[in-house]
Amino acid sequence: MYHYMISFNYEAPTGIGFASFELPCKRPIRSMDDVNRIVNDLRKEGFVNAVVLGFSLFTDPAPSPQAAS
């Protein structure tokens, strides 16, 4: 499992809001398509005009036991 810190901004009633959250993923973020999926999820959660500003992988996932064989 991959764990990312996602930072984003959005339109708030008083101006621009900024927030971040931890996102667990089964697959790594590799393309703008992946980032756009995150943006769409944020907008579905009610963040108006959300824009991902950046993301950072907390740590590489531990290798699976099958990979060691």
C-alpha cells in the first residue's frame, strides 16, 4: 500500500482555502490521469474548484512476500 500526503486548494466562502490529507493507494500515482481522479474525488466531496498543488509519497511500500521468492 502506498501512502501519499496530498496538498490542495479550493474556493472557500471567505476566499481560498488550503488543506492536506493522507491518501492510501494500492497503486502509485504515475500520471496526470491519477491526479485528475483525486481532483474529481475532492470536488465530489464538496471542495469547489479543488486543485491539487502537490503530493508526496511517505515511504515506499514493503515488498510483498511473493516478490522475495
